[in-house]
Amino acid sequence: MRAALSSLAARLARSRRAALGVVLLGTLALLGIFAEIIVSPAPLVAVGHGHVVIFPGVLRPAAYEDMTRAEVDALHEGDVAVWPLLRASPKAKTEAGPNAPSSLAHPFGTDALGRDLFARLIYGARTALGLSFGTVLFSMLVGGVAGGLAGVFRGFWNDRLSRLVETVDTFPAIIIVALVRAIEREPSALSLVIAIAAVRWAEVARLVRAEVLSATSEEYVTAARALGASPFRVFWRHIVPNAVGPVLVSSVFGVASVVLLEAALSFLSMGAPTQVASWGETLAEGAHDPSRLRLIVLPGFLLLATVGGSWLLADALRDVIDPRTARTRADVDEEPVFSRR
């Protein structure tokens, strides 16, 4: 299995589509991971008065959320401080006021509540991709185990899981999220992940089950059993490698679908908690005030980059995994079979 993954990674590294997809998704992921270094109301490092403070915006974010810039300056007066690229908070109102135009302090201006729009977009990447990766990983874990059991152990597991998957697939994810939001007292990001994953796992389980059933009928699996291989060894050594590829492709596609779903839920005020930055919430503000095009164009561009990067990476991954689809694609840096001299 390790050799198969190494070969897959080597072939994927030669694909231009995969490289572009990784650049797009990687850039957005890095923006979300290192958001406090790019934009934050707190200093990165502050030294003075006998103390050293390192990343207070990460370790003590609540202490700076409601403070104005003047209050932060007063708190660190006399300190030697290293500040982020932009001093702003995605949650607190700025002194520029609501709907402020672009300026050096606020490159994209402010929203209707006076919050810095640039900070909202940067931290929105963390919300979108964080929820997406969490949902996809949870779905892969639950769906992979359930689908594998249904494929290996026929009869009860196969029939019961098939009925369960068909039942779960009839419920749109947005309805499940609405029900969870109606039940819980305080919305949380974790409940949103669980609500979406409660629907998406069925897709992964159905895919894994189909791949396992297909692999068990292959001649190399029959030969392994005839040579005395245990059921666990046959499953882990011969069946799992064939199921990993399609699941990875489906999961990369799932990143884009979950990001769009989160944006749609936030647009309808059913997404992450209201104080958390979200691209969908910014789009909703733009829909209420179409004259402010940046509230629509900027988050729309980020959503387009996320979906485009996911599609490019998943499409390249599918071609690498399935040799039947790799046929005429010329995006791999190899010399064509037929070339003019």
C-alpha cells in the first residue's frame, strides 16, 4: 500500500492541473492557518516591563476582541512590539465606522457593522476550509468503516447498510443543519460539522462498498485466498488500495461541495456562529446592498478559487488513479507518443 501511494504521488506531481489545484487550495489554507500573522489586533511579540508576550492573539484572543486600536496601544505602551501586516479584528467594530471606503488601515473597507472586510475574508478562509476538512475527514472515517464492513461481510451488513444509506441520502444536508440549529441553544462550528457529516458519510460508504464488492471478485483476490491469506490480509493488502483512490477523489470534490454548502448556510444565517467570519455572511450583506460590489465580488472570487482548485486537483487525481481516463490528456510533462520530428 505504501508503494502504491508513493507511485500515485509521483505521477500526481507531474500533472499541471494538480499543481494549480494545490497552489489555489494551499494558498487559501495558508491564509487561514496563519491569519493572526497577516491580520490581528494583537502584536505578534511584545517585550517590555519585565515580560515577554508571544502570540497573544492566538493564546489569549478574547482579551483583544473588543478592544479598540487605541486601547491596544495603551496596553502595550513602552513595549517593543512586532505587529502583523494589518492591525484589525474580524469581530470588533473599527473606528472607521460602517461601510467605510478602502484605506491604508482598511484595504477593502468595512462592512455594514463596521468590521474590517479584509480581516473577515482572511478569517473566512479558516472557517470555510476548516469546516470542510473536518467534515470530509469525519465522513471518510465513518463512511469508510461502514462501507468496508458492508462489502466484506455480506448478508446482514450488506442489506441493512444499503437501506440505511438510501434513507440518509433522501435528506438534504441543509435540512439536517436547520434541524440541528433549531434544537441546540448556542450554534457551534462542531455541530455544523457533525450535521453535514451525518449526511455525507452515506456517499462515502456507498462508494467504498461498491469498490470492495468489485475487488473481491477479482482474480488476484481469489488467488490470495487460495494461497492461504487471512481475510484481514486480503482486505488490507489487496482490497483497501483499490478503494482508497476513488474515496480520495470523492473527498477532494467534497471539499468544494462543503465549502459551498457552508457559504449557503451562512448566507441564510444558519452557518457557523454569527461572530465567526464567513464568506457566505459577506455575500448576504452584499445581497442587501448590491451597490457595494466588493461584498459580492471578493468572497465570490474566493469561493471560485476554492471550487476551481478542488476540481482541478480531483480531476487530476482521478486520471492518475484510473488508467482508463488518463488516455489522451497531455497535461502530464511527458513527451507525446506520436510527435513530429
